[in-house]
Amino acid sequence: MPGLSVTIRGLVKRYGEQAVVRGLDLDIPAGECFGLLGPNGAGKTTTLKMLLGLVQPTAGSIAINGWQVPVQARQARMRIGIMPQMDNLDPDFTVAENLLVYGRYFGIDRAILNERIPALLELAGLTGKADSRIGELSGGMKRRLTLARALVNDPDLIVLDEPTTGLDPQARHVIWQSLRRLNQQGKTVLLTTHFMDEAERLCDRLVIMDHGLSIAEGRPRDLISRLIEPQVVEVYGDQLAAWLEQLPDGVCERHELADETLYCYGHDHGALLALLQRTPALRHVQRPSSLEDVFLKLTGRELRD
Amino acid sequence: MNGNFALPRFSWRFWPIWQRHFLVWKKYAGTSILGNLADPMFYMLGFGYGLGSLMPHIGGVSYLTFLSAGTLCYSTMNSATFEVLYSGFSRMHVQKTWDAILNAPVMLDDILLAELVWGASKSLLSGLAILVVIWLLGLQQSWALSLWTIPLTLLIGLTFSAMGLVMTSVSPNYEFFIYYFTLVITPMVLLCGVFYPVDRMPALLQILATGLPLTHAIDMVRPLIQGRIPAYVGVHVGVMLAWTAGSYWLAVGLTRRRLLS
């Protein structure tokens, strides 16, 4: 049974008067890599916790391959691997002991675990570190070990909450590589992330959440072509404000101004670029629009925390 | 909220979690055993010989013998209490061990059952340590009867683990536990007959002591050390089981409310 499907209908979570999730529908077919995106407080982590049966939903239904959550959450979790946002490895144990102890929670035989652990260490790039203490590991190593721990039951659905937050680019690439390989084996991957390049790279499909609702859903490429102009010119420099005052209409289809940078979205930027050639005080970059542009257009540029 | 206080569920899934605690303990076993043994032993020997030399026999035995039964009980109580309060809180809140375990196919009830039984296991160890000292000093009047204190240490451990877990379930930080020690544990040690017989106290305090679980533990352990079969065993065990069941039910409900809603 490689790959589990996930179906969520009308999911609601309220804490008193405050609604954190307000009627979410999601369909993740088996074998897909699916991203859950949204600013802080959008309801991503609460959604994941409800999906895993760790938080009681106020309303709505969740099914993982036909198992009803939370009632059958335990059966479902036998087949799920979870990589939490915060590392919660056991600091009293060595690397190998962490995997062994965790595997026992699934009721896995010690003999099977002893076979599996070297392979997991290799996957995490921790071969030779089996007897190291957790305190001796770098942040990236801990993250990789947390991923290896999530795989100890050979899961068919892997749920990752911000898997690469706080990692350096090298470590991020290692995690991405592992996730791609697992996805190629047919396992369903569900991840939340703040990194749009990560989502664009890894996810077959994704949903952008805000204020507890899905506000956009689809393939990353489709979302970009559907929801935003294809090209963007970023303009910045000291005289930006003055230059903007006397900018003729129609040169920029749509613009956003943030952090003293002008983001000019459109299809053809010929006129704008010609103007900018004659304004050496301003610097500019032209690039294709990205998922981040879509995200910021939909959720705004204001801070959320 | 509703449903949180449904009866606790019991399952063998608690066992791998108990094994985890045991594996951690094994790494620091030396220090742990020293702590279990040294502190209560010095109290017992110091007061037993020092204070005991100034005192007549109590109920036909030396003060040291009298005190040894009290020491066994309160040392057992302390072991479970410290374990589920400080270590338990660390596992739940500080180290987030529980969060990690909950991501496996394990329920919160399994984690709490593991805490309950693990606390009692620590008590068993403390009780055994004191019992060995009692044997070495030859304070027991009957080998066979003194062996009966072993299952009792397990019962004392379960009772005080359950009571301690109630505190852990509502605690915001380590400082909070001072309330429990000041308002529950210390009065219990001073009222329940660890250092002197309960019947030497004013009637009102005696009535209060009758309701407390440590009194009933001591009422069973003390005769066993002194070579007598305790009276009213059913009542004593019943009171302790009632404290255990009530506290455990409350602790599970409060913890579910804290972590799952």
C-alpha cells in the first residue's frame, strides 16, 4: 500500500470565539507531494494536528485512506511518519537509541529495527554518528535525524511541518533530495513551508491558506500563470518616490510598493525598461513572476506576527 | 471539554514508553540509586540513633526500628512524587518528549499510564534500598513479613504518582510544585506517623491524618517490619486505591484538556 490519500471536508477549529480553521476542504491523492502554505497564524499547524488526530476538530471530517480521524487516528498513524516543526529528539540518548526507542513506540520488533537503523542513518547522512549524543550534532544533523526518525515505520504518508526552517542551503538540498526520493517511491508527502522556492520545487500541488481558509489551490506553475502577471520588474534606489510621481500612466500594469522597492507586474515591460535606462540613479531587476509573488499578492505584505 | 474526563484507557502500548524511561534511568543509575539511598538513610540513622537514644521504646521497639518503617514509606512517596513532578513536567513541557511520542501511534492515555507505572517503579527501587538497610541493621522482626513491604512500596508509588500527576497536569512551571510540597507533602510527612505515632496528636489532626494515604501506608508497613500482621488491611489498601484511582482519573482528564483540545 504505497501512498495514502487524504480527504478533508468542512474542517473547522474554534478556540472559544476565535476560529483558527474555518471550513477547509482538501483532497490529496495517494502518491502526491502536497504543500500547505500560508502566513503565520493561517491555521496550517492546527490543520496538521487535526489531521493527525492530536487536536479535536470543532466540525468537519477527515479521512486518511478511509480511516476516520480522530476515531481511527491510531490506525492511520501506524502508516504515517511525522517530522515536527521543533526538534524533539531525546537528548539523553544517542543517535541510534533515538531511532530504536522511537521504533518501539510503533511496536516494531527489535530485530527489524536493528536491520533498519543503518539504512536510516545512511539516508540521513549520519553513518558513523550512531553512537553520538544529540548534543554533539549540528542543527542540520538533528533535522536529518528527525526525518530519519519519521521514517522508522516505513510510512506511506510523510507529514512535515516546516522541514527546512533554520537550515543552511546545503542541508536544505539534502532534505529536498530525500523527500523527492521518498515521493518517487510512491509515498504521499504533505508539507508546510514558508519557503516559496521549496514549495515550487517539490510540490505537485499546493494550497495557500489565510485566516483559516484555502484562498488558492493548484499546481505551482498553474497558480503563477492563473493568478499573476508573468513578468515583474523590481525598481529601487534613492529617488524612487520622485521618479514614481512623474511616471506616465500605463507603463506599469499593476504595482506594489514595499520596503522602498517598486514591484511592477505586467506582460510587456518594454516602455518601463526604456524609461529606466534613462534613470541611472535607480537600479532594477527584471525576472519572471514566482510563487512568492502570488503568495504576497494574495496574503498581502504586512507582517502577521 | 466534554469527553476529556471520560475514564482513562489502559493498553499495553504504555510498555515501550516505560522502557524509554528505564533506558534513560540506566544511564544515570549510579547517581539515582545514591540519591534514593543516601538521603533517607542518613535521616533514619541520625534521628534513629541520635534522637532514639533520648527516647524510650515505642510500642516495645527501639525508636530506630519505629522510624525505619516511616522512612521506608516517606522515601517511597518522595521517589514517585519527584519523578512525576519534575521529570514528568520536563518530559511533557520542557523537553517535549511527550510531543514526540504522540506522533507515534500512541495515545496520551498510554503516556500517562507509563508515567504512573514508571513513578511507581522508582518507588519500588527506593523502597528496596531502604529495606536492604533495614535488613543489614537487622531491624526486621520477621524476614517473611518484611518481604510484604515490597508490593506495598509499589502501591505507595502508584498512589503518589497519581497524585503528583494531577499537579503536573496543571503546572505552568517548576516553581508551581512548591505549593504541592508545602501544602501536601510536608504536612503528610508530619501528620501521618513517619516520626511519631499519630495517636500522640490532638484529635482534630488525627482525624485529618486518617484521610491521608501515607497514614494507611505506614499503618501496614510498620507492623510488617515489627513482625506483626497489620490490622484492617482491606481498609488501608482500599483508601490508597481510592486516592490512586481518583487522582489518576483527574490527572488524565486535566492532561487531555491541556494537550488535546
